Amino acid sequence: MTSELIKENLWTQSLPPVDLVIRTGVDNAPHWSGGLLMWQTAYSQLHFTNTYYPDFTTEDFKKAVEDYQDRDRRFGS
């Protein structure tokens, strides 16, 4: 079994790769929930914020995107 075979059989197989994941409400302890979309987010950039989802504003989103735009993506290398 290969990683490509696994990806081809996921229900998300037709979706494009995830570029940015925004993790809200981390309370100063950034973490990724074990295994959550691990194949789809392997090369994603992660943005952690202490703001909880219901309070996450357009300005918070803009900050996350600006932070993402300033990064040098290396795709695991």
C-alpha cells in the first residue's frame, strides 16, 4: 500500500491540496488534533490563534492570510 493509493481512496480525493490551515482557540498551546486530515494537510502551512471560532473576525482572517503570504513554502524540504 502506498501513500498515493491511500490518497486516491479518500473521500477528499477530488479536492485540491490544502494550502493554509487556521487553528482557532489554542490557548497558548499550539497543537494539531491527532490525524485530522493528515494526508490532505501534510504540506499545509499552519496558523494558530488564541481566538475561538465564534469570535474569529474578518480582520483575524486577513492577518492569517497575510502571515501565510509572507512565508517561504518548502513543501517538506
